Amino acid sequence: MISVSSTTFCAQNIEDTMKAVSKEFDHWEIFSEGEHYLQNVLARFGVAAQSYKMKYSIHAPICDVNIAALSERMREVSTMEMIATMEQAISAGIKLITIHPGLYSMAVHGLEQKSIERAKKSLRTLDRLTTEYGVKVAVENMPSFQFMLGRTAEELNDLVDGTDMGVCFDIGHANTTGQIDAFTELLGDRIINIHIHDNHGKTDEHLTIGDGNIDFVKVIGKLKGYTRNYVIESKSLESAVESKKKLKALLG
């Protein structure tokens, strides 16, 4: 199913966004930030959703959390935020959540392995709860920012190894790290969600499909057999609608 998600939606109230999205898409990945922070709007979401036939998934909060934090207190709070997102998903009848794997220290270098161990600890806590809660969690690969975990296929594979957690394959992010082939080859069997957008291979631009340099014909060819959501991550609804047209042609 072709879906949409955009951080720009989060500045609008959830009812207006749902109305606008429903005119163009049958699935919406809600980014739980700003005016769409689910803890604050869950009841309103439930009421508004009754008026539409859309399906939903959730992108967990990222702005104030770090499940790889070196501070144990901050790591625990961040993990609890992810658990709260899982509980909110259950209340909303949503079964898929995408999360980020965390951040290295932006101030102190040389402690990267400790951050990785903190992230693994958090992910294993979440993994134990997925079966109990009946939800699926997809850990997303990150773009070429040095302080982000999970930029390479090997690192993300190491983070989820030993768990039943899936992967959200972000094609745009992988293009900025030169890792598109590596992710499809090493983690193809774990992919349960896909984020799709374009860029020129250096920064995370979130362009309309076709406006960057990603060879989507090649990428889609490597994803044969994948039957879950393609989430268009866009800067605007208008861009997402244009990407939808192009993605439909690619998928055939």
C-alpha cells in the first residue's frame, strides 16, 4: 500500500490533516510530534478516524528521545516513551510502529561502543514487549549524520540481531550513505516498512521521487516480494501526491 508521512503535517491539527490526507491516500503514517503527539490527541484521533476508511501506522517521537543515551536516566525515559507509543498504538488499533535507533554523544567522542550497547539494551526491552502488546516495531536506518546510529547495514543488523524486531528501510537515508544495495542484501528479510523519497546522495533532502539521483527502478527491482507499505516521506502533501503517481508507475 502506498502511504504518506510528513513532519510538516505536525504543525496542523490532526482533524484537518486527516481530512486532507484521506482525499489522496488510503494509509497515513502518523509522525507523533508537535500537534500530532499521540499522547495529547489520542481521543481526538479516535473520533476523527471514524469518519474515514484509512489505515494507519505510527512514527514514534524522535525530537526529545534517545534510546542510546549514555545517561541511564535519559535512556530509561526514552525507552518508556517508546513503550508509551506502543500502548497508544494499541489503543488506536494500530499494529506497526517505526522508531529511530538512537544517537551517539554529540559532545564526547570515543564512547560510540557504549552508545551501541545502550541502544541494544533499549531495543531488547522493546522486543520483549512486542509479542505481549501485539505490535510490530521497525527500526529505521539513518542518513549520513555522524551522531546517528544505524547508518550502515552492518550496524543496524548488529543492533537488531538476536531480536524479532523488523527494519524500516529508508531508501533516501540509504542513498546518503551509499548503502542501498547493502541494506537490501543484508536486511531484506527483516524489512517490514519502507520510507521512500529522493535526494542527490549527500544530504537528506526528502525530494519528490525523480527529483534526485536515486535509481528507483533498480531499487524496486531489489525489493521484489515486498508487499507491505511504501511510505512517501515528503515536505508537503502536494509533493507526496506527485511521488505517488511516479511510485505507482514504478510498482506497475
